[in-house]
Amino acid sequence: MINVEKIREDFPIYQKQPNMTYLDSAASSLKVKPVIEQINHYYTTLGVNVHRGAYDLAYETTVLFEEARANVAHFIHAESEEIVFTRGATSALNMIANAYRDVLKPGDEIITSELEHHSSILPWMMIAKKTGAKLIYIPLTETGRITVDGFKSVLSDKTKIVAITHVSNVLGYLTPIETIVSLAHEKKALVVLDGAQSVPHLKIDVKALDVDYLAFSGHKMFGPSGVGVLYGKKHLLDQLEPFEYGGEMVDQVTKTDATWKEAPMRLEAGTPVISGAIGLSAAIGYIERIGLEVIHEHTKALHKYTLEKLKNVEGITIYNPTAENPVIAFNVEGVHPHDIATMLDQYQVSVRAGHHCAQLVSQFLGVSSTLRASFHVYNTYQDCDRFVESVIAAKSFFLSF
Ligand SMILES: Cc1ncc(COP(=O)(O)O)c(C=O)c1O
């Protein structure tokens, strides 16, 4: 059994905001003490660059940075050389799409879905425009799910890339990725998985999934903002055209040409996100100490409990009652989501309203925007109660006019 009161002691924000009901972890999670301490340790006792200096401090920093890479690799069952530190999931996904600019040809097809976050779809949309490749959408089920049958209906010999989300950030649906990967590979297509919402909640094994690339961000898993990860199979990363050119990624430079180092260095031009990587590693350490399974069981229980309560409130539309991730997408009939979110803030309940950087999902649902409540390890049943009570109060307030 998880002791949430004890867990909350690890998240210093609760000392400053003891009455806060934070239900926006799908946007960004709260930050955990070991992460803050580790970043503080880097800036107060080290603070120098990696891979460059011949002095002790530089050596120690490099060791810490490369240990962070090894920890990230271990967390998703990858090899260290398969981990590229980026600015976030967005820059990881852009890096991959950009690298295929000179590979894709007119007539090639990129399979994606309407469930994508803009970070997963826009880089490919722009590359498709530049190359003449075609963006193909997996038909979703009535409730908005990606299915293997839907995927099969668009997969063809022309498919070169499958750029897809592992878990939808709006609807919390889990993509049946194992089968999709094996079908894609039969056609020799590469799979780029957006793991921004799955890695903070599910045990990910990139070898078992056999995905070619995976992207995720530190800030959604108790880690710092400004750091993310691009995982790629080593032989693919070694061929990937760098997105940026600069220091430490170079093998040889002449006046007219240059060659690049092997991955991951060839894809980390300039000074990398040192404090971010070290902080992310501390976040992973924390998650491993609590256990992803334990986190999952706890958030699943809160999710179920809240859904049951919310379902009993008249005039609420819940778009994803069967979501696998702890996310509730909903609307209050007759009231704009932003009004509800603003009112919830009066009760110190933080949820997100809008299109959640996934406008195609709103279009699919036939609404301009939705509300989203998302849970993580520090949430309590009291949070769930307060959330539902606040929704009822906000609804009554707006519908009383
Ligand atoms: C599914 C999904 N993909 C990608 C991203 C982009 O992540 P970031 O803004 O950290 O780069 C997000 C962030 O909300 C997301 O939820």
C-alpha cells in the first residue's frame, strides 16, 4: 500500500501549497526532492562542462553525466549509446523527422493518427510537404482508439515511417504498439514512438517493443524541464543526419568537409543538457525506488474512483471512460472548458482546459476544447473528492445565470 502523505514529503511544493489539488501531471509533473538536490549538487559542487576538460572536476562531471545516460538506458532496457539527450520530446521528434528529409521520396507514405500531440505530427507534416511524401491517418474507432485493424487498413508497401503516440495525451488510450511494430517491420517501415505520456506511467522495454525510435520528456516524470530523450537503435542513430552541427559531435574537419562521431555524440552538438540529464537520472532513481507498478496501481485506483463519482454528476460528458492512463477528458454541458478551469482554480484545483496541443483530437470529438484531469503518485482520494465537488460547484455557478 502506498503512503501518499509520506510521498508528498518528497515533493517540496506541497510544503508551500498544502491545499493544492494538482491534477495536471499529464502536462507537467511536480518536481521531486532528489531531482532538485541533484541539480543543486551539480551547480554548487561541479558546474563545469563534460567530455572536454582534462581536470578532475570535468572528469567527475562527465562521469555523472554518462552515469545518467546509463540509468536512462537501463530504465527503458536500451544500451547507453542508444540514448541521446535532447531538449525534450519535441526536439527529439523533430530531430528524427528532419533526418528523414533527404530519405523520403514523393509517393512514400508516413502513417500517423489523429490522436497525435502536435510534436508528433507537425514535424512529419512539414517533412511530407518538403519531400512529396504522403501523410496517412489510421482510421480511429468510434471512441477514438487506434486498433491493429485500423492500422492494417492503411499499411502498404509504400509505408516508410509510422509516427505514432504510445498513449494519447488527451484520451489516455494505449496504442497496441507491439503488433503495429511487427506489422510495420514486415513492410520494412520504421516506427517512431512518442512515449511522452507512456514512459512516466508504464514499464517500457524498447527491446521487447522493438520500436526503432522513442521520444520522451523529463518534466512529465518528476524531472527537470529542458531535458528529453531520443532513444534509437544504434545502427539507425549512427546513420541519422545530425539536426545540429557544432562542438563535440565532430570526428574530423577539413576546410571543405567534416565527418561525425558515432551515436550518441554525433547527435548532441554543443554543450549538452548536463544538469537536465543528471536531474532526469535522479527522477528515474526515485521512480524505481517507489516502483512503476506501485505508481500505476495507485493512479489506476484514483482514476477509477473519480470516474465513478464524475459519472454520477448530471450534465458531464466524459470522452474516455475506458482510458488506460489516469486521464479524464470531459466537458460540462453548456459551459466553456476555460470557464470551468478558471473556476476550479478558485478551489485550488488545477486542471487543464483547451485542445492540449492536439487539435485533431478536439476535431475528432467535435468540440473546440476539453477539460483534462490527470493523476500521479502524489494525488490522494481527497484530491479526487475535491475535484468532483469543485466541478459540481462550478457547474452550478455557471448554469445559475
Ligand atoms: C503525447 C505528447 N507528446 C509530446 C509532447 C511534447 O513534450 P514536450 O513539450 O516536453 O517536448 C507532449 C507534451 O505534452 C505529449 O503529451
